[in-house]
Amino acid sequence: MSQYIVTLLVFVVNNRDQCLIHSYIHNINTRHNYNLHLPLTNLDIYQSGGCCSSIKIFNSLPSNIKKLSDNPMTFKKCSKNLYI
């Protein structure tokens, strides 16, 4: 299970250009400003799929690990240490 979580996190980091950050949607400075925006959908299949699940897991990470997402190799090592 933990290898699956690490794979989803690496997927988010590698495809970061396809995800929106909360700060792009509104200009209000909040503590969740650098979280990824979860797409609004009505289908339960899509909400429980890999894309939405990976964003939810990424948003639940501590902020110091989220800051490492600019460097995919460092992020992968740190997330492996966290979950494995």
C-alpha cells in the first residue's frame, strides 16, 4: 500500500503542470494557499481514481515535503522515507 502512495505522489510531481494551485484560483493568502486544487466532479469513479487520490494525498503532506516537489528526485527520496 505504501508503494502505491509513493507512486501517486511521484505522479503528481511529474505532472504538476496539469494541476492548479489554490493561489492561482484566488488571491487570498491562506494556510492552504500552496495546496493543489481538487477538480470538482460529480462522478464517484473519477473522485476515487488515481488523479484525485494523488492530489488528496499530496495535500495531506507536511509543508516541508511539499516544498521539495520542485526537485522530483529529492521529493521521491523524502516521500519514500516518510511512507516506507
